[in-house]
Amino acid sequence: MTGPVSDEPQPPATIYDVARLARVSPSTVSRALNKPGRISAQTERKIRAAAERLEFEINPMARALPTGRRMTLALMLADITNPVVFGLIRGAERGAAAAGYTLIIAESQESGEAELRMLRKIQASVDGIVLATARGPAEPIRQFARAKPIVLVNRVEPAVASIIPDVPGGVAPLLDHLRACGHANVAYLSGPAASWVNSERWAALVRLAPPLRMSVFEIPGRAPTMAGGAEALERVMLSPATAVIAFNDLMAIGLLRQARQEKIAVPGRLSIAGFDNIFGAELTTPALTTVAAPLEDAGARAVEALVALIEGSPARLPEMSPFELRLIVRDSTGPPAVG
Amino acid sequence: MTGPVSDEPQPPATIYDVARLARVSPSTVSRALNKPGRISAQTERKIRAAAERLEFEINPMARALPTGRRMTLALMLADITNPVVFGLIRGAERGAAAAGYTLIIAESQESGEAELRMLRKIQASVDGIVLATARGPAEPIRQFARAKPIVLVNRVEPAVASIIPDVPGGVAPLLDHLRACGHANVAYLSGPAASWVNSERWAALVRLAPPLRMSVFEIPGRAPTMAGGAEALERVMLSPATAVIAFNDLMAIGLLRQARQEKIAVPGRLSIAGFDNIFGAELTTPALTTVAAPLEDAGARAVEALVALIEGSPARLPEMSPFELRLIVRDSTGPPAVG
DNA sequence: CTGAAAGCGCTTACAG
DNA sequence: CTGAAAGCGCTTACAG
């Protein structure tokens, strides 16, 4: 009396329905669907046929309860509207799908407190978390990592798995390029103080500039956005800089457009470079010189590492080599005009 | 013997832990946390204090089982890398957070089959689905909508809630603008055949062009991407068109850049317009004329409607007025050069 | 290889 | 207002 599958809405089939149709016990259905091979071939066939007929899909919530495995991962971002995160999202999404996990996206809105709140809230819903642009203090993050698999992107904390860029490897060629163009005074238009990448980039500049006989100084950005970049123009023009390295492409584009609007020649009067190579960086006039990061790849690798952490031996952190940065020279950098 | 909260990783507290600490039964804890007011104020205070002390966070999977409420929504997209979806994602994310739901993002990769597969897969994990760029056939979608709350964006199906743009309201001003510039032959560089918006735009052109004494014809796009737009240039130049309306900004930008590369004057020889006003549309040279859609707002409204469907009376569909489109004239459209 | 039973962490009629 | 009990849909030792 199971009846044919009708067109009318029906509650989704459970393993009990499948069991009844296949004339076995629910436990056997569970085994057949989870560990193929541990069951007689014939029984398994019967069960699969029944499951198919009833369009059975396992209820992930019900499975999660006894096993603790939610088959869900979270990607935590500081700001989902920044184009830089698209690659990360796409890569993480692909990686999660490949490993059979569902991905949820969470946003901290550039706030360390919101970050912690979200972390706490989603904790019970996910098996692990990729913390892509952590802004919060170190201690809570470390504690979280002890309780639940976490992979950091663009940040390092002792005893927490992380995947980071080879920052000096990206900054050096950029600085070389600017030096070769003839720049001696370079401003760094900085990003969020809580950003690890921001500090690292500044540190790399400080270390690499002197040997090249270049001066560097920081112009603090108000926000890592186009508006933040545009606002900085005034201070840039007051400074001795002939070239600006911005924390990210968004700021670089904002600065570049503001300069164009004020008839300041780019790159003649001011060379401008960014980081990330976001969508849009090649669309500006002049097209933006930038340091590209393989973010999609990084997102995928972060998820892979996370899955390894979840499914593997909890003892040791996965090995992760830094990802390579690549200088893309376009038209927004060049020799300073003389005079 | 509950002991102080230690720094070491501990399994998350359950309502049983809270109950023990507060010296009440688990049922009372559940009530106190879910329906404040139905419990004596004193007991409730005790329970809240205990919950706080243990950093209790309700286990959403466990709650979902008896209630069927997962507090999770899905946003289903055709392509997560298209910048046009960012607004949608952001709006949906905000809407979901505001209503206390978690959002998961799913991607169909422009395939109707993958769409159905994903739909089936996530069904048990979510309370409802925003289907933002449905590409699949109508019947399965309608069936799904009968079993589970669904809100369509950019598509209509009988008896399924949906939120759509006022397409003619966006196409008309664009056509007027091109007519005023002096264009008589306009090509429509089309998008995916399965896209409702694509058909509607074409339909609007067909209806609105003749009264303006304009000719329109379709040039089929291979893909709704920059590459798809670039590829179309050859056929555009073979045609009598002096202006092209592209299915979306991505295609318009691809076409525009290809034209620039081949030294074809934009807008002199070819005026180009797109739809959506994505990030990047104002960065091109010339800046792109486009029809902007309030996608963030649409995403938020779609989620609101979905939540209404989930929590409200299941009988009637929420009323939803179409969202307004707005022509943004920039520099990629203008009078055709004579000769 | 297969089944009966207990349990995952909640909620909610049902009593009191 | 509060508690004991049953049940949500699974999984997994434990027997056989």
C-alpha cells in the first residue's frame, strides 16, 4: 500500500519508507546507503531501487545528530561586497562541493566583535570554518580553533592552520618596477589596522625599500574601499610621493579615478598600484598595475585543508606553502614626469 | 560539580547542562529560551544566567528535527562569478540575518539539470529557497514550490511567488534615448535562451521599437560573459546596427573592449548599452550606459517574501510589485557619426 | 549479513 | 508554571 509516487506534495521519504518498500529494517537501509559493500549485493540493489523510487534524499539534520557530522562548512568574510572575495567564494564553493560539503557564507562587516558573534552562532551548524579575513583578536580565534577545525586565510596564528600569500614575493617585484621607472618616494596607502596582510605589506616595504634607495611612508586609509582611496588623494598630493601602493585594488581605483577627475596625470604625476587584481582592475583608464593573488585557488586549498582537518587525524596541521603573488604591470605606473 | 568554565575545548553545552545548573527540567529550559514570558520571571532569570555561564548556543540541527524548522534559507544562482549577483547576495544575506536565518548559496552553473539536482539536494536542509536565476523547465519548479516555499527572482511561473523587474519600464527610456541620439537600427545581443529576463527584454524591444520607427534584430550571444560579448563584435559589424543593447553589462563590456581594441569608435561608430549596472560598468572608457536594477533591494525583498511564506499562512502568495529599473546614461551611447 | 534498541539534542502535547 | 515522556530521522554498537 505504498502507492505510486504522485504529483502532489508529499513529505519527503525517510529511511523507514524505504525500508518498508524494500522489506528490510531501517538499519539495513542506513548501512546500504552509507557503506556500500557491507551488505549483500541483492539487498543493496533492492534498497537502492526503493530509494530511487521514493526519491529518497537523506535528511542532513537527522544524520548530523547522532554522528555530529553536519557536512557543512562556513566561509567567514570581512565584507562580502568587496570584489576581492569573489575568487575566494568561488574557490571555496568548488572545493566544498567537490568534497561533498555545503558551504555557508558569513560576514563580519570588518568588525572583530561581529566576527566572534558569528563564529559562536554558526559553530553548531558547521564542521569547520574558513576564516578568510579575520579581524578579531588572537586569543578567541585560537580558542575556537581548539574546539573546531579552522583554517585561516591571510593571517597567521600559532597552532592554527593557515594559508597565506608570499607577501615579500609580491612586494619586491612591484618595488623593483617602480624603482626602474625612477621613483624614489613611495607612499603606502594602508588598509585596516587589524588586517594581517596590511601589516605584512608594510613590513615588506620597510624591509625592501632601503636597499633600493627608496623612501617609503604610510598614508593611513580610512576604509579599504573606493571611497577610502578617493579621500586619500589630498594627503597624497601634499606628500612627496610620486608613486602610491594601495592596500587593495578598490582603494587604488578610487584614488586613480579621483586623480583623473582632478586632472592629475596618472602615471605622469602619480603612479598608482594596487593588490588583488579584482574584476574591474583592467577596466580603468589607465588600466591598473596590480599584484595578483590566486584567490580562487587559495579558497579551494583552504577548504581542502579544512576537510583534511575534519576528516583526518586531528593531531597535526596540514602543511601549506604560501601562495605565489604575481605582478601585473599595466598602465597606471610609469616614469614620473620631470619638472 | 559542574565546575568553572575552563579554557580547554569542551563539547558545547546542551540544554541538559543548562537544566542541571539551573536546577530545572530540560523542558523548562527549552521553554524559557524559546517563548519568553511563558515561564516565571525568576525561573527564566536563573535559566538565562546558567545559559550565559555555559555559553550555551542552541544546536540548530537538533532543533530542526522535531520542529522541521531549519532556520536556513538557500539562494540559488546560475553563476556566482557574475558580478551582477553580488547585490543579490548582499541583499539576501542582510534579509536573512535580519529575520534570524542563515543563508546558503547554491550555484546551478547556468544548467537547468544542475539546478534541479541542487534543489533536490538542499531541500531537506532549508526552510525555503530564493531561486534567483532559474534556468530549468517550469514543471519541476512548480512541483517544488508546492512542497516547499520558493520565491523566484527574474522569472514568473503561475502559482509561484516571484519578484521581477518592470522590464518595459527600463527598456523604454533606453530606446527613447537611442532614438533621440538618432539611431534607427538597434541590435539586441541576447543572453541565455532559458532566461526569462532575456525573453522579456526582447519582447519589450519588439513591442516598443516600431512606434519609434526603429528596427530591431537579435544577435544571439554565445554566453552572458565578457568573452561572449567580445565574440559578438564580428556579427555586429556585419549588421546594419549603429547601436547594440546587450543582455547584460558583462557582455556589453566585452563588446566595448573588443571594439576599442579594433579601433572601432564607441559611441561614434557603435553605441553600446547594457543592463544591471554592475561594479565595473562605470570604470570602462567610455563609461557604460546601462539600465540599473536595485538588485540588493530585490534580494532583500525576495527573502522577506520567502520568510512570510514560511512563517505565514501558506495559502496565499505575498503581493509583490515589480522593481523599478533606471536608465543611467554614460558615455558609451551617443549620436552615430555621419558617413 | 541483518535486526532490535538506544541515543544524538531538541520540542511539545499531556498531565499535574 | 513545570516536569516526564514521546518523538523528530538518522546511526551504530550489540547480538544473532
